[in-house]
Amino acid sequence: MTKGWASRRIDAVTWRGFAIICVLWLAYNWWAFATSSPWTRALDAAGGVLPETKPGIPAIEPVRSLEALAGNMNDYLLWQALDIPYALLNFLFASGAMALALKAIRLDGSPLRFLLYLPAIYVACELLENALLTGFAAGVVPVSETIVLVQQFATTVKFATGMPALALGAVSLVIALLALIFRAFGKPR
């Protein structure tokens, strides 16, 4: 029988690879949100509200937010490209931490492995959202109610899966570290 994606992800994760992802993830978060990055500049230019920060299904939201950017669209468009590695790092962090925890507490074959699909759904919605928002901002995708509702649905599902995935990732990392420490110091010599 062929293993599913979640089981293969659990098998593939290593502490070394996860540590590298953590360093990259933390550095990217610091750069994107704590410095003068395209994200912080676009957010400031839009008055603190961008379409990807507004979950819900109001069809007018992207228009309102993007109009607030007016002539400052370059940082926003650049961020849409830079948001792809950010989403992938979030995915790798959350799914990696969950995989390490499931391995560490020997539940890798349990139904809990399906929690790894949360970050996968998040990243898929993030990519759809980014494509549509880039198209709206660049003027190549029409801002019709139907397309905007698809974007807003993707944004809403992104929040509904991404936030829990990151929280589960953080909790999973603590569990995996505690299991590692317990194994290292709990074994009689």
C-alpha cells in the first residue's frame, strides 16, 4: 500500500532540516514584519488595511484596500511575490513541527497525521489569494464580484487554517523538544 502525503512528510522530516527551516522562518518573519519591508511600507500606505488582512466575504474589500494604496502599488506588488516564500516557510515550519512531534510521541500512524493537511490547505489558499490580489493590483484580473468572492473565500480559509496550523506547529515543537529531552535524559546509562 502506498503511503499518503502526510505519512511521507512525517518520514521525511529531520531535526537538522527543521532547524534550518526555523532559522529561515524566524529571519524572514523579523525582516518582513519588524523592518521597513515591502509589507510594512504597503500596509502603512494603505492605512493599515490590505485585502489579505481582512477575512470575511465582503466583495468590496479588495477594491477599498487597493484604492487606499493609490500610487504606492510597487511595494504591494513586490510583497505579493515575496509572500510566496513566506507562505512556504510557514507551511514547512508548521508541518515539520507537527511531523516531528508525531514521530517523537509515536503517533505518526494515527489519524492525528491528517492535521498536517491544515498547513497544506493554508498554503494553497495563500497562493490563490496572492495570484488574484496581484492580478487585481496590476489591473490584469477584473475586479468582478465573483472573482473577488473567490479571493475573499481564499483569504478566509487561509486564516481559518493558517492560524491554527501555526499554533499547532508551535505546540508541536514544544512537544517534540520535550520528548527529545526526555529521551536524552530519561534513559538509564
